Amino acid sequence: MDLGLAGRRYLITGGSRGLGFATAAALAAEGAHTCLVARDPVRLAEATASLGEGHDAISADLADPGAAASIAATVGSLDGLLVNVGGPSPGTVLELDDDTWRQAIDGVLLSSLRLLRALTPQIVDGGAILLVLSSTAKEPIRDLAASNVLRPGLAMVVKDLANTLAPRVRVNGILPGRIATDRLRSLGGTDLGDGVPMGRPGDPEEFGRVAAFLLSPAASYVTGALVPVDGGLLHSPW
Ligand SMILES: NC(=O)c1ccc[n+]([C@@H]2O[C@H](COP(=O)([O-])OP(=O)(O)OC[C@H]3O[C@@H](n4cnc5c(N)ncnc54)[C@H](OP(=O)(O)O)[C@@H]3O)[C@@H](O)[C@H]2O)c1
């Protein structure tokens, strides 16, 4: 199947490592041009160079309230956008203090909303937006209260914006379960495949292929959807 990605332009935030980079690599392999956003300029330059010719980078901290607008001023029109922001601190509802909640709201919710406000006008007709959420959009994970509270809200952002932008631009959410990235390893645990029906964590490439499909014209009738990439981890079909 031809995904129709050749020559199309995509902005990928959180693009230097993990799920964002895996999505950029899958898009690049199909002939798309990407622009990666992350904070560490050295890792960002290495990641961009590893994709080959025709890819750009913008070093920015998405927690900075002005970052989204300056990214929008730098990039031109886009065929698609991956909204992928850094994950929140772990902790339970009873442990997290006000400052940690404010950081989580700013880093996960507001940074995503700022990207959507700033960049949606630059997405061409027939383009696509994909938000990286989490299985916590549907089921809580122990000790990840900030994610459990904020991701369901972003799932509603997906539905709301999909209705607003249809039929011009498609908007979907993708729900990683446990994909073997630096973030997952930093959250600890000895057996990352424990409780996953597939018996193992996912490879970032397995996530990137699904994300690239959802961003591509091949997914032209998929909008307002939440798509798990979790090896069967979610218990409910809804
Ligand atoms: N991996 C999983 O299994 C999993 C499961 C559920 C949800 N998620 C969510 O998916 C998202 C990506 O996770 P990941 O596993 O790919 O994480 P990762 O391996 O830690 O990669 C995070 C990427 O985002 C960039 N980044 C982080 N904070 C940023 C900021 N403030 N401004 C700009 N760039 C920033 C990082 O580069 P710099 O550090 O250089 O900025 C890096 O490129 C997170 O929100 C995470 O919570 C992941």
C-alpha cells in the first residue's frame, strides 16, 4: 500500500528520541520531509541528520509559552503535525502537590493546546493532526495520577477539534501502552512486558508505523479516533 507520503511536510514535536523520532523515521522512510522539535540541540541535530537529506530541526522548550508561536513563524505550511510533549512526573493523587500539578498541566495540557492553536492554521486542506496521548486516556496507571487526569481531557480535545476541523483536516489520538523508550525506562519496573498480552513492551518502530499511517492520506476516512498501540494492554474495547 502506498501511504501517499512522498514530498509531504510534517512537524514532529518531541522528535529527537522515542515515539516522536520513531514517527519521523517512519514518515521519512516513505519520502516525507520532517521538521523535528526538541530541547537538546546536540541530540536534535544527530537525530535530524540520521534521517538523511531534506529534514529540519527547531530547538525549543514546549513548556515555554512562546515556543509554539515562534515554531509557527519558522515553519511554512504543513501536511501534518504530531503533537507529542514530554510526559508528567509520576506520583499518586495524594502525593502530588500544587506545583507539580501546575507543571503537569502546563507541560502536558497547555503545551499541546498552544501547539494546536498556533499550527492548525498552517495545515493544508487534506492534512492531519495526531496527538500522542497514552493508554491512561482510557484506564488509569498506578502512580501516574497526572497522566490519568490529563490524558482523558486531551482525548476530548481530539474529538472536539476533529469535529471542528472536518472535513478539511483530520484529528486523531494515538495511545501508547508500554513502548521501550527512555521515558518508559525512566519510570522503572523490572519487567516492562508484565501484564501485556503480547508479552513484551513495544518497539518504537511499531509505534512509528501506526502513527505515520494515521498522519498519511491513506487514513483519509479516520478522524476523531483514539488508536491504541499497546500490545493488548487496555482491558476495555471502548
Ligand atoms: N513510551 C511509552 O510507552 C509511553 C506510554 C504512554 C505515553 N507516553 C507519552 O508519550 C510522550 C513521548 O514519550 P517517549 O516515550 O517518546 O519519551 P522520550 O523517549 O523521553 O522522548 C521525549 C522526546 O520529547 C522531547 N521533549 C521532552 N520534553 C520536551 C519539551 N519540554 N520541549 C520540547 N521537547 C521535549 C525530548 O527531547 P529533549 O529532552 O531534548 O527535549 C525527546 O525528543 C510522552 O508524553 C509520554 O508520557 C509514552
